[in-house]
Amino acid sequence: MLRAIIERYPDLKASESFLRLQQALVDAEQRIALARDYFNEIATFYNTRLEIVPDRFVAGLARLHPATLMSASDFERAPVQVKLAS
């Protein structure tokens, strides 16, 4: 004799919205990383130009200073506060 029990669980709608939220956060982090890389590329080019001989003297007269590069470490990232609308 074989008995089988089938239980019906309700469809969880929250899991779909949570997955969309998670994907949106991942997309936002990727856009921030791309923007940081773009800024660092431009700042590196600017800093290099400040060291080239003709530009070096003009930069000294104009009191231009090297730009600092952006970086993000895990310890610098604050936890994201997410409030769900009910």
C-alpha cells in the first residue's frame, strides 16, 4: 500500500518583487562602478598631463593640482536601507 500526500502552497508574490528589487540594486551598483571607472580614467589622464613638460609650467602658473582617484572598499560601503511600500 502506497500513500502520497500532496500539499498546495500559495504562490508567493513577494519573491518576484524581491528578485526585481535585488536586480535593480545590482544594476545600480554596476552603474556606479562604471561611473567611478570613467572618472578615474579622466583623472589619470589629467594627472598625466600635469606632469608633461609644456603643460607642467602652465599648470604651475594656473595653480592646478592633481586630482584624487575614487575608490570603494567593502568597509566604506554603508548598508542600504530599503523600505517596501505596502
